[in-house]
Amino acid sequence: MKKMTLTSKILLGLLLGFIFGLILNNNPAGYVKDSLILGGILKVLGTGFTAAIKMMVVPLVFVSLVCGSASIGDTRKLGRIGGKTMAFYLGTTAVAIIISLILGSVLKPGEGLDMSSMATGEVAIGESKSIVDIILNIIPSNPIQALASGEMLQVIFFALLIGIAINMVGKKGEQVKILFESANEICMKMVNIIMLFAPYGVFSLVATTFATVGTDAMLALFKYVLVVLLGLLIHITVVYGGLFKIFTRQKIMPFLKKFTRVAAVTFSTASSNASVPVSLDIMEELGVGKSTRSFTIPMGATINMDGTAIMQGVAALFIAQIYGVELGMNEMATIVLTATLASIGTAGVPGVGMIMLSMVLQSVGLPLEGIGLIMGVERIIDMFRTTVNVMGDNICTLIVANSEKDLNIEAYSQEIKQKIA
């Protein structure tokens, strides 16, 4: 018998947790249900899993961000291509998270589901701070304390600074860079080990949810998926389509026809990194010069995570709504900053989006238990958001190449000419 994949096991855990939770929900309260099952076995498995995820947030973000920023290349020689690429990737990621927050605030996918009684510990947002204070608070006065206390914006700033410094030092920093790359591999392996227990954690968290709130969670979860997919669709058509038309003045159909090959890879693997060879191939076929595509595509797999940002924004509001937590403008700004900066170090492999979501939730004081509810549908969303991530890499490459006169318009328009002929 063919071995089940981790995704299949997680989906099975979601289904069994849903069934078991409804069975518990229809049984009367008592020692066995409340103390032994809900307060004992399920609590250990569910809370233990979320604690393990939380354990990995700071080290993974710190190490991966150092590696991501250190691999950009010589910052003094990035030039126009580097500047345009970074501006596109970070700008569109910020726009993506803003779109998701607007959709989440207007459509309210978590409305009608109250899970505030299920949060372990206090669920509250800290005292209100001005935007200026939030920006100044990004700079840590004590980096070690920031790492220990999980001040994520400060951790991100410190990690980026180290990565840039490693770049500027040159050969003398190579050993440190290798050390961080090794640490990154170790962190990724630790995440993989933790994710082996995801089916049991999802089963426990989902069972606890449905045992407490019943079938109300199904409607909220369905709304969450629809809002995320709507955000992805808006981002593709309005942001990517609009920027492509404005900056290239070309028809988008030649690109979309070629991109179906890339989409087949992203849908099946849910990995940005896995799509890099195919993206490079179609960019070459569309007339993009090697100097541009060899820089923008690998860079995008590392720092361009628009689809992931949309998921994180909707998920943060969804979890805030089901736990009855009000997020103000300052908290919204913190989510935008955290998700945008974190996208620089998000590894282009399946599953890491949940770790990054944990970081975003932690930055504004939201409970991690909510992740268990959405993890069962994460694989479905992951296929779509990874495709959006990689589409952004390719659109950016075409725009930058066109601006640098490194795009062969004749090669790009070849399919249209053939069709007319």
C-alpha cells in the first residue's frame, strides 16, 4: 500500500477531529469528557503541538532572515536591477497584506464563531502605540533580550542587519555565512520533525474546537477560505495585471500561456523553490536576458511572498474575530510591517507559512490555538498562494527586464504574431 503523505495525514486528522469533536459535543459533560479527554489527552497533544511551533518561530525567523539577506549579493553592486526588484517585491507584499486586512475587516470571516473561552492564557492586545513609536521600536536596544522575549520586528531588524553586514565584509564573513546556512538547514529539519506530529495536533485542536462550538466552525472556516481566495484573485488581476500593463505596455496573454507550466509545478509541490528552474526557462523563452532573470527569479523565491502575506493577513483577522479580540490601526500596521519584513526570510518550501503566521500572531498578541483550526485547509490554500508568489516573481522579472531594455519584445510577442499569421 502506498504510504500516505503528510498532507493526507493532516487532512485525515482534520476529518477525524471533526467527527470526534461532534461526537463529544453531543455527549453530556462529565469527568471522562471534560477532564480525561478534553482537559487531558487532547489538551496535551494540541497545546503541545502549538508550543512546539511557537518554540521554532524566533530561531527560524532569525536564522533564515540572516541567510536571505546575506545571499542578496554585494549590496554596493546591486544597482538599478536590485533596487527595482526589491522595491517591487516588498511593495507588492505590503499591498497584498493591506488588501487582505481590508477584506478581512469588511467580510469578517470569523464573525459568528466565539472561541474566546478556549484560548489558553490571556488574549489581549498591548497598550496603544503611535506609528512613530512602532517604527522606533523596530530597533532593539538589546538584541539578546529581543530574541528571548520574541519581539519579532526587532528580531527581523537585527537579522537583516547581520545579513547585510556579512555581505559587506566579503570573504572574511564567508565562514559566518556558512555557519548560518548550516543553522538554517538544522532549523528546517527541526520544523520537519515537528510537522510529523501535525496530524495529531490538528486532530486534537479541531476535536476540541468542534466539541466546544459544534458545527458553527465549519461555516467560519469556509468563509475564511473564500476570503483568502478572493484576496489572491484581486491581487493577480488588479495589482499584477495593472503593474504589468502600466510598465510594459504589452499584452499579458503570452506570459499567461507560458506560466501554465510553472503553475503545474507550484500546484503539485506548493514550493516556490521547486518552480525556479521552470520559471527561468519560460523567462528565457519570453525574451528576458540572463542578467535579469538569473537575479530576479531566485531572489523572488526567497523574498517575494505576496500570496503568503494575503493568507497571513486574513488568518490574523479571522483568528482575532473568533477569539473576540479587537485589532486597531496600530495592530494592523504591525501586521503589515511584520508580514512584509518576514517575507524576506520565508523559505520557499511547503509548511513554513504556518511558522510565519505564528510569528505574525505573536507580534500582536493573538493566540496560536487558532492555527489548528485553519491548518486542515492550509494545503488547499498553499497551492494557490504559492502560485501567486511565483507569478509575482515572473511579473517582476518581465517589468524589470523591460525597464532595463533587457526584454526581447519580438520574442515575447512571437505567439501573438503566429496566431495572427
